[in-house]
Amino acid sequence: MNIFYSFKTALIGLKTNKVRSFLTILGIIIGIAAVVAMMSLGAGAENLIVGQIMSMGSNNIFIEPGSFDPKKTSMMEAMMKEMEIKTLKISDAKAIKNLPEIEEAAPLVVGMDKVVYKDINKKITFLGTTPAAHVVEGTNIILGRDFTDAEVKSQARVAVLGYKITQDLFGDENPIGKTIRIKKTNFKVIGVLEERGSQTFMNLDEYIYVPITTAQKLLLGIDHIRWIIAKAKNENVVDEAVADIRLLLRDRHNIYNPQGDLTKDDFRVMSQVEATNTLSSVMEIFTLFLASIAAIALVVGGIGIMNIMLVSVTERTKEIGLRKAVGARRKDILYQFLLEALVLTFLGGVIGVILGVIGSFFGGMVFGKMLNTNWGFFISFKAIGLGLGVSTVVGLAFGIYPARKAAQLSPIEALRYE
Amino acid sequence: MIEAKDVKKIYPGIVPTVALDGVSFVIKEGEFVALTGPSGSGKSTLMHIMGFLDRPTSGVYKFNGKSIDELSDDELARIRNKKMGFVFQSFNLLPRRSVLDNVKLPLIYSGISPEMEDKLAKEALDKVGLSHRISHYPNQLSGGEQQRVAIARAIVNRPSVIFADEPTGNLDSKSGQQIMDILQNLNNQGHTIILVTHEKYTAEMAKRIIQLKDGRIIDDQIVVHRRLAKDGLIK
């Protein structure tokens, strides 16, 4: 029995019940499409986020209040706790900067409020920093100048604006020297940052930078800081720098912790690479989680295939008997029905992959619009391979039982069947 | 070639049904045997056992010296494929396949080249006089034509024995005569033919009649005044 004949038989079998065949593979189509779309979108998101973080420089180290406390029950609780830790100070950033492995360290505070210029009124995020922040983040001033250390010291009311917020407020007007108001405080615009593009969940071009002291005193009324971004001199000393920062801060915060137990600290230190890896693995787990939910649809689809193949075997009992009477062996019948199930599921797999790719294309477009970012259309070939592979396996797994049932029919029972 | 010795077939059940109650006979190559008897006499069961489609409950049945128990499933399939041809009362054609494809069916399982398949199938159709119908579908043919396709399918692999189970049962008398004529011709060409029929008239076209009743052979003799289907056709 040649393979061409087997295919012809399988196709005739499926064509005989076109609607039924289509409805049967609908489950497979949906399952595969969902898996492919989820994995493609997940891979796209991961690519985007990791790419953006890495673009900020792989030497960066983040220091924030909090600890690796395993007893924390929820993310919210953890965040609330961190908000209450007020031990991180500007002086810590200065001390970190003096470590031999560190090139630069910038303290940061953050807040959200409205900015007003003439009759324009926009909700923005303001960051209180030192000039070091732009060194760490590697951003350039395209118009005017950055604020100076002296201005930080004197709590000067000056502001450097992100690219987009500048356009929103001033349009074609030259913003330098103009006065904007945040929280009833007047700020003089002294500089504009280059366009940086938005990061996944935040548009950096809408940020306003002010001296950290000004932000603490006039805008937030606090004297601790939210985090420190430090930059190691080169990639090779990042790990040393992380260790040194921990020792330094324990010393400065009077934490007795000779064993280096991270849960005793009131701060967390994480390098860019670590942060990226953590995020990457979180994204991967999330993607897998979504994909496995989608995979349930596949199993349901597989059961549908098995069901319809069993119906098909029953309907064609007489045909099976006849084929056996004219010399078909068990395996000829087995292959015939198995191939039919495989053709069905593989067809479903192909349609599902196509739909999944189309879906992830439009999904990426929608997310890109929503997050105002350039979402790279990303096809997960792993997902396509997986989709086609899984649909074939589903075909085999759920097709084998009906096919065996057909193969084991006794010819005379089958011929007598009405 | 065919040898049955005390063959019994009992269908299990609350009240077991005895379909064959010990039959013995020998059929030689080139014979044309009619198995007759009233319905329930066991003639179809006997034919199924003879065609290796079913197993006897006890006794020995041998085809070419081999019994069903000595043969594997694959060997049985091979014998059915190469040595036997089946013609059924209800034709049993595949509805969605052309006449040519239907005739080819046994060849699909005998591993010959597609060109050879075509050649043999066309020869077989020629023998039953349906060369002009090869690309038709079964539902476009009359009952008699369908049965002739079934015969072409049965002879396409040049089997030594053809089993015909009430081949004229679903046909009008003229088509029935045609079918019987073809079977007689095939017998003349050397095929052994086992015909199951309950009609005395049809049975008398065979060379030998084995008569069954309640699972036993009550008569087994040579037909003295053999009918020729050809004559019936002329009338």
C-alpha cells in the first residue's frame, strides 16, 4: 500500500464530511493559534523589555530600600513596607560614588503631579536627581544645559524636560528660560533631553527632571530617597561593586550582619544583569503559563478528534470488513485511520499557526499602540515548531485508539454490520 | 484444495446457536460448487469459514493444506488477497470511489506497481464487460452492473477460488443470468467457484451441489442436468 493511496483515502474520508471535519479541527485550530500567539507575544514583550533595560547600560546597579524578606506575603505589602523605609539618604549615594569600582552614583526621588504652563495643564512624572543621573542613564541634553551640583546644593528651582513633554507644553516655542509650575512652585526650564522613546510601561520622554533637594523639600516634603542608580567602572567589577555597596550601606545604616544575610538588610542591591535575568525568567514563566492554558484547548481539541474518529470507524465498519476481506492487513487499516487523524490535526495545526501569527501581529500592533512603544513583531519559531509538533502528537495520541479499534475488527463482524 | 473435517460453528449466548454441526467435504481445484439450503442452514457461515473470514469452533478446515490456526493475521490477509475473491449479495462497493478504483482495491494491498494495478483492473473489467464504465461511480450503475464490478474486483488478483454469497439475491432475473454466465465463464477458465444460494434454479448452474440443513450436509452430489446461464439469456 503506497503512501499516495493512503493520503488519497484519508482526504476522501475527510472531504466526505467537510463540515464535520472542519468543526472537529476547530478545537485544534484555536488551541494552536492561542499557543502560537501567546508565545509570540510573550517573546516580543520579553525582547522589548530586556532590550530597553540593557540599552541603559549593563554596568548599572540599582539600590532601593527593602530587603529580600521571604516572609513578605504579598507584593502590595512588600511595596508598602518599602515606602516606610526612610533610611536611604542622599549621603549614601555620595558614599557609594566614592567606592573604587563606581564611576557614578545618582540618588533619585519620584513623584507624580500636574505641570502648568500658561493655560496648558498636564499630568507628569517628576524625578528628583543630581546631574549624575544623566551620566548613569547615558542621556544627552539637546537644548540648554543640565542643572549643576551647585544648583542641587542650593535647592534651585530649575527643570530639565523630557522631549515629548517639551513639545506638549511649548510646541514650536523655545522653552529655555520659560517658567512652569509644579505644585504651586515655579521652575525655570533650563534644558531639554533627547528623545529616548517610551519604555514598556512608562514614557521617559514625559519625565521632568529637577534637582533632588528641590524635589525633596518643595515637592515631596521628605528627606530620604527612593533609589540610587550607580554605574560600575566596567562590567568586570560589577559583582565586586555590588558586594562593596552592601558592606558600605550596612556600615552606614548600623546593621550588624557579618553573615551577609540579605533578609536583615534594609536595602536591596541588584545589578542590571541580575535584574534583566530576573525579569526575563519572570516573563518566560508568565509566557509558559499562558501557553499552558492555551494548551488545554489543544487537549480538548484532541478529544474532539478522537470522538469523531470513533464515529468514523463505526460508520465505516462495513468498509473495514470489505478491505480486510480483500486482503488488508491490520496495519493497513491502522495506518489508514491513523493517517486520517494525522491529516486532520496537522491541517488544524497549519491553520492554527497561520491564525496565531496573524493574531500576534495584530496583538503586537494593539499593544504597541496602547503602550505607545515600537513593539517589534516577533514570530516565535519555537512556538510554530511546537504548534505543529504538538498537533501531530495530538493526532497520534488521540487517533491511535480509534485506529486500533478499526484494525482489530474481525472481518466477518465488520461485514455483517449494518 | 479445500478440505473440511467435522467442522462445527457454535455462536455463544444464553442459548448457544449451532450454525454448523459437523460438516466434512473435499473440494478440488476447478470445481463449481453450490452450497444450498434454507435460511439458517449454515451455508453462509460455512462460506465465511472457507474464506478464512471466520474460525470454526471445532473440527479442521484446510485451504491449500493450511488451517486458520496455523496462519498469522498477516498471512491470512495475504491468502485472502492473492488466492481468494469475494462477491457479496449487497455488492459492498466503496461509494466514493470510481469503478476502476473499486476494482483496484485488492491490488492496493498486494504491493504491485501502479501501472500494473491499472492494467490488471482494466483486464478484469473487460472480462465482466464494463470497460466503458471505468470512471463511473457505483451509484451511477444498475444493480447488475454493480455486481459485475464486484466480480471484477474479486478476480482482479487472479485468485484460485471465488466465493460468491448470494450474488444474484439482489438482482432481477436477467441481471442474475448475466452474473451466473460470468461465473460459469470464470469456472471454464479455471477458477474454482463456491456459490452460496438458496435458489434451486441457480444452484443447478453449478457442477456440484452441497445441500445443508440445520448445520449438517444432507446431500452432496454432481449436477446431472446442468443449466447454462447463456441459454437463459438467449430465451
